[in-house]
Amino acid sequence: MPLDDTSLTALWWAVIFSGIYHGINPGMGWPLAVSAGLMERKHLALPKALGMLAAGHLLAMLAILLPFSVITTLLIWETGLRIGAGLIVIAMGVYLLINRKHPKFLARVHPTRLALWSFLAAMAHGAGLMLVPIYLGICAVDGGEVGHLAASSLMSGNIINALFVALVHTLAMTLAGGVIATIIYFWLGLKFLSKTWFNLDAIWALSLILVGIFGIYSAHAGH
Amino acid sequence: MNMRPDPTFHATAQLAMQAPVENYGFTVMLSPDGKKSDGIAVVDLNPDSKTYGKIVHKVVVPNKGDEFHHFGWNACSSALSPLTGHAFVERRYLIVPGIRSSRIYIIDVKNPLKAKIHKTIEPEELFAKTGYSRPHTIHCGPEGIYVSTLGGGGEDGTDGPPGIFIMDCETFEIIGRYEMDRGKQDKHYDFWWNLPQDYMVSSEWGLPPQFENGIVPEDLLSNKYGHSIHFWDLRRRKNIQTIDFGKNYQMALEIRPAHDPSKSYGFCGVVVDTNNLQGAIFTWWRDKNGKWKSKKTITIDPVPADPDDLPDLLKGFGAVPPLVTDIDLSLDDKYLYVACWGLGEMHQYDVTDPMKPVLAGKVELGGIVAHHKHPNGKDFAFGPQMVEVSRDGKRVYWTNSLYSTWDDQFYPDDEGGQMVMARVGDDGGFELDKKFYVNFPKGYRSHQIRLEGGDCSTDSFCYPNV
């Protein structure tokens, strides 16, 4: 159906935009890539650090999306699940909006353990949750097309979707963060590190709420 | 909470040096006999101001007998650490501990001329939450504000070793002890770290009975004050190595790591070598195998004196020891300033090669026997003590008191509080500024200085110079 094609395209763009959004947020780690390049005094350290940050972020996305991909197949009451997921995402946003204190345990991670840090940072900020309503939307559109397939093949389709969503999102995030880190490292210098650094906390929390509302709305609308 | 990082936070030491210069200084006002309440004096440091070099505001606390000593900021450039991703705390509050009372004041200096007490943490809360007493050095770092203490529990602070505790940098709640494995560490004084390299270094003065009622000569002569420094895995909170300078190197005090975090070395000042009364500076560094090493790189000789000119404590020695009581490193890691409180001298060493410091300048002021006058003709009580260097490295400020009871033993005839400033030449060397001479109100002595927007013993930088 053309309508479904349009919404599917829009949903995949949402996956990419959420990646760019996470990437430019210093809280997801691009300053660490700049710091790694400078501390190790070699250019190669920067892409290496970006790679480790990406690995951690990808794992965090999968840790959230994969359980949902299993549940979507097992539960028949799909609309209810999507509303429930939307409510969880809204709850995380509200929590982050009220509790404005930064998760201090992130500072306990050793500065060179970037993948672990990236995984924990993404989990603590609900970065994976932000993808859940988008992901469930994609599954719903796909599921609509293959409505009569057996549960097992539906599940494998959902898992493949989860892998793709996480991969595309992480790729977009790494590119966005990588561009900022590279420009600061090679051209602008560290003076711009503090200048480009905005407090995204409230906007981030609001984004979660917005995505959650979208999830509930689209579940009701049937997409 | 700001939307942008505080403009006084800098990614590198280099950037901090280029930042606008300080307009105000904050200096401890200490009532040595506890008859008045201690306070923080706000000093005008803007040469274009009509009140330049004057105390323009005072925050006097309601209690007596706190004994203010060291203090520090709630937040600094360490907030730009790439690990936090959250650089939006303000450099706004001074954390001011009383080392005698164990009470901690949080002073809001957002508007320096209207600075006021924001919160008071009573000693009982500190004792209950940490088992430590006599809070001392303040540094802002991962997870919050780190505070070193000089005493453990109990009335005289000897029930258990002293250590470091952590406070929240926004609510100022005491979170708890820092250490998970302190190893050999059983005394405490100063500490500092290298955040990207994830190490911390701490030093040792002595336990409270060894300093509160004055220096204990028997303890000094039997080498019972601290003479070791400890290296810590900062995030694992574990003492990984202890370096003993040798028993005769009594009182290893100030720890000054290189400000550029790509360097793995720093300095520690030793008050007195009991073998020969010399003052000493050790350079410490990490070798290729990851082991910490140290070497004595500066010695300052005592000066022979007529016993009649000496206080009772020193009569038997017939000499004035230099008494290296404070050191400070400029942000470019080039000049190390060394206070010789006994001699009445401030030394400037070029430490471009940290293993081969070269004396580059010297200022004489005060002193147990010398009593050098200020170039403006006025007296300077005691000797040069707490020293603070401006971010751009061009102005060196210092005050005169060491510690109430120790001042009285080494300088029984002196009294008063002064803060002075020397200007650094383009190629090194430094000279006292005749016009800058802050005389503290009667009944007060002075101690540590903090500069508006940060100084050379406050900020920890998370990115190397480029």
C-alpha cells in the first residue's frame, strides 16, 4: 500500500535522524574521541575511539530492541504492547526531566574503556528506548504485509529489523559525532569544544516524551 | 544550571592562560586565638579599580575557632571531562573547611561583593558520614568534590587513619569515603591527580596531636611526621604504590602535578630534612614500565644564625631552616614557586626540565632572622607562605601565616596578616609590586588565596596542550 510505503520511509528517516541527534550530543561521547586523539598523540586514535564508542552504542541499542522483537511476536495484543512501550519511553523522559542529576557512575569508568562507557551512557540516558516506538512502527508496517506468516518467520523478520534499526542508527550517530570530533581535532581546536557544548538534558528528555507519544498515537492509528 | 559550559572552564591549561585576568581574590582571614570569627576577605585585584588592592567585602562566619586554612571551588575545568558529557555546573561556590572545628562552609561568591554563606555542614555530620575529621584540601573531580582530611575519628582524630571523602557538587551533601584500599597510607595532607591518565597522588603532614597545639620537636627529631607520597588508581580507589622519600624528609606537603595531562610528572615540597635542616623539592614521575619514581631535584640550604636571634625552638641548631611550606606551578608548567617561610624568601625555579630545575628568581620578604621589609617600607609579618599564581603566569600572590600555633613558635614576636604580589618578567625573574600590599584587619592572619575564575592550584584539565 502506498500509505504504508510512505510511513515506512518516514520511520527509517526517523532512525537516521535519531542517530544524528545522539551523535551530536556530547553526552554520547564525541569529546572522548577528540581526547583520545590528543592524549595518544596520533591521528589514528580518533577513529579507533569512534569505533569503540559505536560498538558500545550498538550493543546498548540491541540490548533494548531485541527483547522487544521477541515480545512483539509472542504477544498477540500488539496495539497494547505498542502503547505500553510508548508509556515506558514517556516515563523515562519524565524521569530524566525531573531527575536532572547526571549519572555519576559514568565518571567511574576508566577513560580508556570507551565501549563500556558508551554502552552505559546510552543505557543511562534511555538512548535505546528512544528507538523503540520507531522500531515497533516499522515492525507493524512489515507485519501488516506478511500478516499470515508463521510466528517463527515473523520473529526472524523482527530480529532482522532490530539489527538493521540498531545498525543504521549507530552508523548515523557515529558519522555525526565523528564529523564534529574531526572538525574540532583537525581545524577548530579545543576552544570550540566548550563553545559547541550545549545543555541538551531537557531537550533530550522532551524528545523521549515526544517519541513515546508518537508511539502511542501510531499504535492507535494502526500503523 | 547553565545552558552552556561556565566560561571559566577551559579544555586545556593553554586556553586558561589566554582567558581574561582575575578581578578578585578570595583570601582566608584567620583569628589565631579564636577570639574572633574567621572569614573570607574579597580583595580587589583590578588595577583600574579605585579600590585596587583593598579588601572590598568580608564574609565572616557566625562561629569561632574554626581555623580556616585551605579552601577551593565547587567546580572547575574538570567539568569539561569527556567522560561526564555534562559541563553545566557553575563555578560559583567556595568550599571552606575549618581544620580545627571540622565545620564546612559553602560560600556563594556569584557576586563577589555580596558573597554570603550558602550552607553550613556541621562537624557531627562529617564525623557520622565519613569517620574523618579536620577537612583540608578541596578538588573538584569525577563524581563530585573531593576533600582530604587530616584526622580520623575520636576526640584527637587518631581513631583510624585520615583520608578523602566525596561531596555532591550541587547539593553539597557528603556522600562518603573515597578509599577502597588505602594500602600503607596512614597520614594525610594534600592530593591532586591527572584525570585522563586516571592517577591520584596524596601526601602526608602528621596526625592532629602532632600539629594542633604546635609542632612537637621530639616527633620531628625522631622523624615521626609524614615522609611518603601515595599513588592511587583514581577510579579503582586503590593505593597502587607508596614512595618513601626517606625518614629524614619530614612533612611531604604540597603535590603539584604538571597541568598538561599528557605529562606524567609533578613535584612535592618537603618542609625540612632533619639531617641538615635543608628544604627540598622532589620530582616524581612514571617510568616506561608504569612504576612511579622520585628524585630530589631542589635543595635549599639553612642559614647560620646567632642563637640569640632565634626562637626557643631553633636556638639549639644555630641556624634558620628554609621551611618549604608551599609550592605552586604556573599553568605552562614552566615556573615552580617555592615559599621558604623560615628564611623569608620566595624562589622561582625554571622547571622546563623537571629533572633539572634552575633558580630563575628570588624575592626576599620577612623571615625569622632576616626580617626583610617590603619595598614600600612596611614590615611583613612571618615569611612568604601560601602562594598562588595568576592563570596567565604574570602575577604571583602570597600571604604570610602558616598555621596559628606554629606561627607563634617560629615567630613569637610577629603578628598580623598581609597579602602581597610580585610581577613576573617576560624572561623569568620576579619583583614585588610596591603598590600591592594588603594589610589584614587587626586580629587576623591570612592563609590560602583563590583567584576569581580559577588559579594554578585549582583547575584540572582534561585535554593536552596542542
